[in-house]
Amino acid sequence: MSTAPTKPEIDPVMRVTVKLFGPQSVAACCDTVEVDIDHESPTCDDLRRALATACPAVAHTLGASRFAVNCELVDEMHRIDAGDEIALIGMVSGG
Amino acid sequence: MMIRAQIFDGPLPDEPITLQQPDAGAVINFEGVVRPGEDGRDIDGLNYQTYDPMAEKTLRQLGEQTCERFGLIGLSVEHSRGHVPVGRRSFRLRIASAHRKQALAAMDWFIDVMKRDVPIWKHPVFVSDPEVSKP
């Protein structure tokens, strides 16, 4: 008896690049972080958790930081699309 | 209503952006100047890092929000990017309104929100160790 070939499982992971600036960039020793999010359509809240794991050096600053997606500040429920430009906006010190 | 927002490389020009508003009874000007010390240590200046193009865009949007919130006639904001030596200007905000109270309240509100939301970071260049604080 033949069995139907199994379809390869698609790993529902989105990989995003997060730009870092200021003290967060200094703490991480880099200006971008690659983050894998185990979600097909992640929110910024999902990204925050994944970023804390991917970059522990900035984890303690994330609570007071926000994300900018395509140069606009967004809230936690904003969904991220593949190809979005994402930046962590925290500890700003202009003026 | 006139709103101008501009980021300059290095220190700001000595002359501010013109904000000619014939109906304005009050025009106030705030300038941020780099102090000689930071965290109790002497500095050569500040290096300002900006997330472009979001920084200038956010300054302009904040200018629009401020004008609407306080009923202003005009607003111009200038900010530096890159190195600004001690004693030079790195930030300038000019506000024009019909009366004094709106302008003074708006000035305070704009700066508070800017220091929370606008993607600009300053890094002190310490005299004793200029490499330490590079972004």
C-alpha cells in the first residue's frame, strides 16, 4: 500500500533586521540585530520578546522603548510584514 | 500656519530660519547650546546620531501637532547631526503665536515630547577618553 508523500513542513519563522541606535547600539556592540520570530504574522509585541532573547544586552531597556516600522512609531499590536524596515527607538536624547 | 523642520550637519547656523508672521504678538526662541561637561566630566563636544529620514519627518510632524494643540501661527525647529563642539548650538526652536501664553506652553510641550519620541541620540566626546562614547 502506497502512502501519500508528505509535504515538507514550512517553518513559520520570520526573520527581521532591527536597527539599533544610541546606547542600545553601544550595549549590543552593533547597529543591527537579526531576529527570528516564531510566528507567521508577528506583532511588535512578539518582536519585543524575540529581540530580548536574540540580544540580551538590550533586554532590560525594551520596556521603555518603542518600535518604528517604515519610519513611523507603532504600537505593540502592529503587525510586521516581510520587508518592513524596523528600528528600535529607545533612550533618545535629542535637544 | 508656517512649519519648518531641518536637520543640519554639525553646529547650527548662527542665523535662525526666518519665521516672519505678521499676526504674531509673541515670537520666542529657544536655543540648546553644548555645555562643557557631561556627567561631571569635561567634554570636547557632543556627537548627535539621527535615524534618517525619520528624525526630520518626526520633528515636522511634532511641529504640526504642536501648532494644532496650542493654536500657533508658526513654528520652526532645527537640530544638529554629527559633531557639535562645546559652546555651539545644536538645537533651536522658534514659536510664533498671537499671545505669549500659548507660545510658552507650546515650547515646553514640544521639547518634552521631542525628548521622548524623536529618534536623535547624543554621545558625549570626553576630553579624557574620546573613543569611549562613540556611537
